[in-house]
Amino acid sequence: MNIYERAGSLKLRVEASQIDDQHLELQQQASELLSQLRDRVVFLEMFAMLSDVLGLDERPKLDKARLHQAVDGFRSALTQHNAAAVQQQPAVTLLSSAQKIEESLARWALSAWKAEFEDLSALIGEDGLQGLAGPPVKVARARRIASQIQTAIGRNPMRDLGSIQTGLEADGLEACVVRIRELGGELRSVLEELKRAQAELPPQVQMVLERTASKDGFPLEDLTEEMLTSLREAGVLGEFVVRRY
């Protein structure tokens, strides 16, 4: 084989290698596109499940026309370019449209999730029961339950279901809802116990507790030695925190 024949053979091998590389790149891009589309389908299935679990009649309004247009555009690209369509703009447009719909549904789902447990959010309050006073064991239990509920409610079930399940020690979306409701029942029970326990305290101690839990708190300058003794005897002195305003 002379030098010209060798050069021709080398050229053919290089061209064949380039074609193989192109095919491999197409396969990788097609696999990535399919993977992302499957993820969007799983998301939609999960969203439908959330709506059923929460018993939602209202559904968010979506730009279906835009999505249909993106799907039709990608189909047209497949007809014209076959596998190479995954490298065309219609593929990018399809993924972008699906992503925007997913983001919109995720925001809507979080809003619906929080609305489902508005009663518990109101029960806990913005301070997470930090102003609560009473027997230390019961106060700690109430705050622990409140924190568990707040964490679960504050996360998006469409994005952080795994974290919600872990925090609640529950398996599945429906089980999480049930568990949050159970915790809400436990919290109400503990708060009732604290309320009854506080009602049995001396009037002076009750007064201090009420003022302490208020927005303005209880000024140290108003605290007498007698009050301090009463609070200590009632076992609630350790619940107070001194803050500087």
C-alpha cells in the first residue's frame, strides 16, 4: 500500500469515527431529553395525587395552548430531522414549556398545602409557641410538636416530600397528611392540659404569665420578690427569658 492509499484509508477511518461520535452524542442527548420528559410526567402524576389527597376541587389554570404548540413543534422537527431533532430549537422549547408549567404547579401546590393546615398554623402562631408557659415537660412537648408541624407545613410536598416524610416518620403523601392531623390533635390536647394547669395556679402567677405572653412582655422593674417566690413555687420560673428592648 502506497502513501496515497494509506492516506485515503486513514481519512475513511477518521470520518467513520466522527460519524460514530455524532451518533453517540445524539443518543446521549435523546436519553437526556426522554429522562427530563419522564420526570415531568412523574411530577404531573404526583400533582394529581396531591389534589386527590387534599380533596381539591379547584385546579390551577395552565397555558395548555402553549404546551400543545411546543409538542407539535417537536413532532414536526422529528418528521424533518429524525433523531437530530433533539438538537433542534423545538426540543429546547418543549422542555422550557414543560419546566414553566411544573414551576407554576409547584407554587400552586405549596399554597394549597399551607391552606390545608391554616388552622394548625393559627394554633401555633408566628412565634411557634415561644411565649408558652407552664410545667416545663408539657411546654417542651408542645413546642416540639409545634416545630414538627411547622417544618412539615413549610415545605413543598412537590419538591421536598422526602424531607416531609422523614420529619413526620410517615410513608407517602396521604400518610403525611394523616400524621400532621394526628400531631395537631396531640398539640391541642397538650395546650388544653397547659391551660387547665395554668388555671390552677395562684392568681398572681397567672397574671404574670399572661403579661409575659403578651406583646409587651413583663418588665423586670414590675417583678416583686413575692412574685418571684410565687413563680418559683409554681415551677414556671425557668420558662422565662430576659430580653432587652
